[in-house]
Amino acid sequence: MTREFLGISGAVAGYEVAITGDRVLVFSDGKCVRDHVADGLGRFVRKPGRTIRLGWARTADYEIVHVYDKRDGFGYALNLTVPDLSEWGYVCPGEATKRERPRARSSNEEEEQEVMR
């Protein structure tokens, strides 16, 4: 029998996030709010030894979902507001620590959750 990687999913800040291959789908209230392709994301999440986490951040201008490795903080930041500004990089130490999605906050609030495999 051959095992095939179908993807991973998790929830953060009231969003459901599904990753299959290089595609990221973000759902809110059962509706897809973002369908985004990030080159190399599928390889990144499948690499042995990684502990993938989801994080969420809101700044004054943007809302962002992070997909990153718990070990070193490197990953992909999907900008929900302006997807063209999404990028690979590091989550800053101490970011992504809140457990509830704020309804009305100012800047730099963060949240994280470990992705279930």
C-alpha cells in the first residue's frame, strides 16, 4: 500500500486553515475567504522533523495567518488583506501567543495553534 500526502489542517483565530500541496485555503464561518498558492509550501510542511504551527496576527493595515515550524519560527506568512504581500520569513520571538481572536484590536495582536496531523 502506498501512502499519499493529502494535506494538513488546523484552526486559528476563528479561521479554519487547510494546506494541500502548495495550496492554502482559509475559511471563516464555512466560507472560503482566501485560496492562495505558495510555491514550496507542500514540501515545507511535509519535511520530516517539522512541527508545523499556525499563527495569526493583525497589524494596523493587515491580517495575517502564519504557517511555520515551531523549532525555528521559519515559515510562510499569508497576508489575508493583500495576498500579493504574502512571503516566506521568520515569525518574531514571542509572537503568536494569544488564544482568542479579538474582534476589535489595534495593532500586533497574535495567536497560534499547533496544527494537527
